[in-house]
Amino acid sequence: MRPFARPLATTLLTLACLPALAGMNKETTESVESYFDFVDYNSGTLMAEQIPAEDYARLYVLDVRDAGQYAREHIPGAVNIEWRRVFTERAKLPKDRTILVYCNTGSFSGQVAMALRMDGFENVRLLHGGFGEWKLRGGLDAARKAAAR
């Protein structure tokens, strides 16, 4: 990825949203701005290699794919709430544990993270690249494998 690709993409998206932002109340506008700060600095993204296997037990792992995909294969211990339902069912989510949210590639989980962060959840992290990337990197053993290189 080019060094300026992310900021440029974020800037373009922000500019595209300006007409909509103009009609938002101050609190909503600040929430959107806060989310873009979160995305810009990747503070909310974790790669599989950054998560030692034993840390998964401390995380609230949230699989936002559909029930069929979850039934076929998922991160051990993950809770499944289909992405369209997460915001409606957000009262079930912990505020005292880090929520690691994932889908297949990161697109739906990114939407979930945005909605939750706008609602005040500061403990949401995205699994970089989603479930497919997690498997490719070694799943629960990704951190150990990366350390051995």
C-alpha cells in the first residue's frame, strides 16, 4: 500500500460525507470524527500475529458473519451475532472486556465497530483481514509462528 493511500482514502470519504455531516447534531458529528481518528491510526486493528493464543480467553470474540458460516467454522470461543443485529443486541456486549470483532474480510466488522464506537464502546477492536486472514496467518498459533520466524 502506498504511504498516503489510507489518509487520502479517509480524506475522500470524509469529504463525501460533508453534506451529511452538516445536517448532524454536534454529538453525532463528534462521534463520526472520533471514529475516523480511530480508523486513521489503526489503534482499533489487531493482526492475528499480535494475539497470543492464551489472550483469546480474555477477549470477547465477536463473529458477525451469518449463522451458517459460523456453524461451519469460527474462532474457538467466539460468540455469533450476525452483523445486522449487533447494534440492536448491543446490550449483550461487555463494556469491561475488549471486544474483538471479525467477519470474513473486515468490511462488515468495520461497520459494526463504527456503530458501537459511536454508541460509546471504546473497547472494540477489529481483527485485521477478518477470518480468512486469521486462518492464513495460523489462527490461534499466529503469534507463536510469527515469533519463531
